[in-house]
Amino acid sequence: MLTRAFSIAVLSAASIVLAITAAAAAPKKRGPNEPSNTPMTACMTEVGARWDAYGRRWWFTGGAGNPQEQAYYDCLDRIANRSMTRTSTPAQQTRSQPSNTAKATFVPAVQENHQRSVFSGNESRSAAMNNVKMDCSSGPRPHVRIVTPPSNGAIHLRPIRYVVDRGMGNPRSHCNGKTVNAVGVFYRSKAKHAGADSVVLEVDFKQGRVNRYTYAIQVR
């Protein structure tokens, strides 16, 4: 009788241990406002970007070409190159099937907000979109598209030469002082206008990503 009771106790203890082990091994459920588990999330976390749980999007600190942004795309390139070395799946197994679902809304790889100020009637360069290769030579000039034009001024896009000026720790900081091709984004307000204005741009860096930039412009 005692032996049977002892056996039952041992089995019960073993069941409890297995249940605790299974619970510990179970993956943590992602909260509704947490970023999805994707290469983008992994790289954003790696470079220290900020997750906006309310807007459900990532934010970099600084402007275009800042250290975080450059490190983020280097991380994505590293993951993509790693994936390309894996054995590919036969075409007949990866052939996509027709879908009746609606086309997904475009979500830019990165969305940034910036502030600029300028005297009324003066032309001011708001941005210089550029690509810099590791050998410090120019990559292709980005394609800049005006999504929302300013209501109290005008935006002009011109090819320019831009002197690289990256922060310490940036993968391209060793190129500082070098001159590369860029697209200059210039703003000029209407005559005698004073107050707020804004412009939204989308930039295709021709590396498989399109970023969106919003500039809030204070005209004095």
C-alpha cells in the first residue's frame, strides 16, 4: 500500500515538473502593440531605434544618412546575404497561388519627421539624399518623389555634389570629407508668407527600400 502511494506521488511530481518545463519553453506571446518578429524588427532593435507603440512604427534619431539608419540597412544587407546562401526551394513548391485579398497598403521602410526654418522668400536646402559605398564612391542618386507638396511655397529637386559628414561610429564615417552625388531638396516660400508649411517626400534609394520623410517648415 505504501509502495503504491509512493509511486503515485512520484508520478504526480514528475507531471508537475514536465508542466513547468513546457511552460518555460513555450514562446512568449507577442503583445498587440509590440513589433512583429521580422528581420526589420531585429535590425531596428540592434541599432537602438525607438518603437512607437501608439503609432506602431519605428523611428530613428537624426536625419537622413544618420548612423542608426546606415547601421540598420547594413544589418538588413547582412541578413539578406545570409539568406541567399541557403539552399533554395524548388520552383514548383514556391509558386505563388492567386489571391483574392485586397492589395496591401504601402508602408515605407522608415518614416522620419524633421523640422526646418527659413526666412520668407529665401531658398533653403532641406535635405541632400545620397548613397555612399564602403569604398567612399558614390552610389546611384536616389529617386525623390514629392508626395505632399508645400501649400505656401515650392520644392525644387536638383542634382548636387555633397560632402559626406557622418557621425562617429557610422559605417561610412571614414568617408567624411569625400564628395558624392546627391539629390538636393530646396524649399522656397511664397513672397511675404510667414508661418508654418510642410512637405512629405518618398525616397527610393535604389537598394530595395523606400523611405518617407516629413519636413515641418517654419517660415519667418
